[in-house]
Amino acid sequence: MMEPQESSIRYSRWENSHPDEVHVASGPSTEEASGWQRVSQKLCSGKLGIAMKVLGGMVLFWVVFILGYVTGYYVHKCK
């Protein structure tokens, strides 16, 4: 789940002769992110993220298929 990053914007106008200054400070950068966030960002985005989602979907399909097959075998087993 993506959480909004905290940011603060400070606008200051000193005098009419000086240009306006805008300071923007965002939340933690990628270097400061925790290890799990970096791994999650790498595995869940881009081409690798798409490949992981496809692979996860295929694995989930086969797990459900095999569970259904085994369940159906024992439910409809002739006595």
C-alpha cells in the first residue's frame, strides 16, 4: 500500500528587489528508505514487477487447480 510522503513547502519573499524563494523538502529519499521498501519497490515496479505478478498469478492458478482436483477426487471417490 502506498503511503503519501510528507513534504513541506516554505515560501519566503524578502524584498521587492530580490527574487522569490521557494524551498521544498520532501520525505525520506530512496537512500533513507528501509530495506523492505527498496526490495518492494524493485520487485513490484517496471518489467520485473510485471513478471513477478504474472508468475504469482500462474502459481496461484496451479495451487487452486490442484486443490480443486484433489478435493474433487476425494469427494467423488467411488466406495
